[in-house]
Amino acid sequence: MRHGKTRWNEEGKVQGREDLPLSKDGVKEVLKRRPVFEDHRFSHVYVSPLTRALETERLLLSKSRVDALDIEEGLTEYDFKNKEDVQDYLKRIVDVLIRVSPEDGNILLITHGNVIADLLRALNPDFKGLIENLSVSAVENTTSDGTLTLRFFGHDLDDTALRELLSRYDSR
């Protein structure tokens, strides 16, 4: 899941690792989505350490059932300012998927648009979707060899569709 909106998102600016908080509208949008998440349990939530992702987690999941929460450095946005090596960046974010065990149940990652797009491209090189704020995508481990498959990418889900998606992945 991508974090809520910041002022720079609203202005169309690329943030990279600029550590901006959610905007007023971003907070409102996250709080509007919170009731959808309240009835769902997550066995593990991994969050980027940047403020906008941490605020999204805190506001969105405050009433949800979360068994474990980790701040995951590997989910930090690409460092445009310091020209992070692209191969190092890609390895860092893919390593998160490798470390996260699908056997752990219903897992939620809260991160950034570029991270999500690049993870989805790692699973499906033809992926060309737009990662909007608060968009949700679903990745499943459906094979015995642990291969991950992109099952759902949605940028404009209404509350009913999002509830159905979350229910499909609820931990038992």
C-alpha cells in the first residue's frame, strides 16, 4: 500500500527521501479509509521509516488488529538527491520481499510509489500501472516453490471493493 498524500504529492513534486508529513487532505483521506481496515487482522505490518508512511500506518491501523509491526529500512523511497545506485536500490527492495515470509499470514507493506511500482515490475516486467496515494495491490504465494504472483493492482477501489479484497487475505 502506498502512503497518504503529502503537500508535495498535491503539487506534483517528486519527494524521494524528503521526509514530509501527510498533508491535511492526506490525513482526511487516510482517516476516511480507516473504517475499511478496522475489521481486518494483519499478522505482520512492515512500514517505511519515512514520516508519511509512519503516519499512514498510525492513522489507518489504529483500530485494526496487528500482531507485529516493523519499521523496514528496505522500504525507504529511492534516494534521488544522493543518486542511489539503481542496482543497490532494486536489490534492497526485492530483498524485503525475500525476507517477508508468505507463511506468516496476511502481511501489509506501507511504502512509496516508486518502491511499489519497482516491486511489481520485479514480479511482472510488463507492469506499467500508476501507483496512486493509498492504492492497494495484492501479491500472493500460490506455488509450492514460493513464487510470488501479482494478483491485484488497484488504484481506485471504493470501500466495498477494498473490504472484499482485505477479507480475501484476512489471517485466520
